[in-house]
Amino acid sequence: MPINANPYPSRLTLRLNAGTNEQTGRPILRTVSFNNVRPDATLDNLYATAQDLAGLMELPLYSVEKVDRSELLSM
């Protein structure tokens, strides 16, 4: 039975560095997410957009994540 995927809008998540945990030495991260990102947006464009958005934040950018979701349909 063939399965098709119906893509949902993606989510772009910026992880921001809020400092370092003094006990563990690991970074303290805060996240800011943007919903309804077009599933067909290129990775280059998303990363450039994330860099621009990070420039508006008070904390420095640690990483960028793109989260994709799809509904699986049997035919």
C-alpha cells in the first residue's frame, strides 16, 4: 500500500546562548520559535533569515533548527 506525505508548515527555532552554568560548564540556552515557515523554503534562505532575526535578539545565536512535520496518508 503506497503512503503519501502531506507536508505541514515548518518551524524555525533559534537557540540563544544565555550564559554558562557555573557548576557544569554547559551553556544555558533559550529558544525562540517561528511557526508557519513554508516547507519549500531553502536552507540557505532559512539560515540567512535566522541570522537576521538573531541580530534583533539580546542574546547571541547558538544554533538554528528547522523542524518539519508531515501527515502520512495511505492510498
